[in-house]
Amino acid sequence: MPKKALTPSLADERAAPGGAAAVDRALSLLCAFRAGDAGLSLQELAERTRLYKSTALRLLASLEHARLLLRQADGRYVLGPELARLQLVQAGQFSLEAVVMPVLRELVAATRESAAFHVRQGEQRLCLYRVDSPQLLRDHTRAGDLLPLERGAGGRVLLAFGGAKGALYARIREAGLAELSGDRVPDLSGISAPVFGAAGELVGALTLTLPSHRLQAGFGAAVKAAAARLSQRLGA
């Protein structure tokens, strides 16, 4: 009978409801790889996943057989070619709009204010996607509009997390959020948070805009949570 681990593995702690424990543990080995890893030894994989080495070795054999991992001559494991093939398949199917728009709609439903997704385009920012507030009084920016980088919460977030220097940008990075009133248009407030991709890169800014008199204390937390959900869906 296998010995019960004194410390639960990461897979056991994050087990999929109704899932298979062996699959959860095998996937935890794949997820143990981080940016910059040239290869991981059995010991390193066991430590990162909190699996017994004997358990990890059996799972690694299956992952290697499926070409999801490769074992090098020095015994270290690297990600395998099947992952590259699947990435190409996923890239052909991927629609950023299909990922972003549901999150914007959820944010608008929760706040009844306008939500947008901005990306940097040179020295400006592009409103790539937008969902309008159901209220008559609102910001009338449209998808496809180019806006300044140095005015407005969305632009400030793109600059801050793009490495801009200065006290304002340092505060935004520390807070993980820009909340500004009248920065681009008088009596208009913007709340924006960064969205990251699978490699930790800045993908864009998720922004809520509204008349300043309708600003509520909980909107900042709602924007941060929505940006975090979107980042997660993009692989961050």
C-alpha cells in the first residue's frame, strides 16, 4: 500500500472537482516549468510539485511517451515538441475578442458603467474592444478610437507597466491600478488595471470609465478582479 504523504502535493491541494488525481499530478509536473528554465532534474520537479520522486518518475515516463516532455542526456527534463504542436493549433483557433468581450460584459453588468480594453500602438493607445454602459450619460469612446497615452487611466497603466519613470507611475505599479478623475476629460473618471499574457508580458489595460459623480468605492476592486480573470484566461 503506498505511503501517505505527510505534506499534500500541489496537485492534491488544487485537485479538479470530479477529476482524476493522476492527471492532476501529471499536469502539475508540466506546470512546474517556469520562464528561464533550461531543464529540470527529477529532484527539482519533485520539490516544485511536492510529489514523491518515485511518483514523479512514473508520471514523467507517461509525459515523455506522449512527447509532452523530453529527457535529455544529462537526465534533465525539458518541454517536448507535442506542446509546440498544440501551441500552433491553439494559435490558429485563438480569438482575443472571444476572450476579452465576456470579461468586459461581466464588468459592465456588475457596475453599469462602460468597460474597454486598450493596447499600446506607438505613442498612442487603441481602444480595441468596448462595451457601453446601459446608462444614457457615459463616455462615448468607440472601439477603434486612438487615445493619448499620457492622459487617462488606461494610458497611464500602459505606461506604468511598460516601465515609465516617475512618482505617478510608481504608485500605479505598487497599487496595480490607476484610478483618475478628470485626467483626460473633465468630470470623467477612469479606473484601469493591467492585463498580462502567458509569459508575464503586458498585453493591455482593462478600463472602466464613468462620470465622476457616479464613482463608487468598490469599482477599483471590481476592475482589478476582472483584469486578473482576463490575465488568467490569457495564460498568466
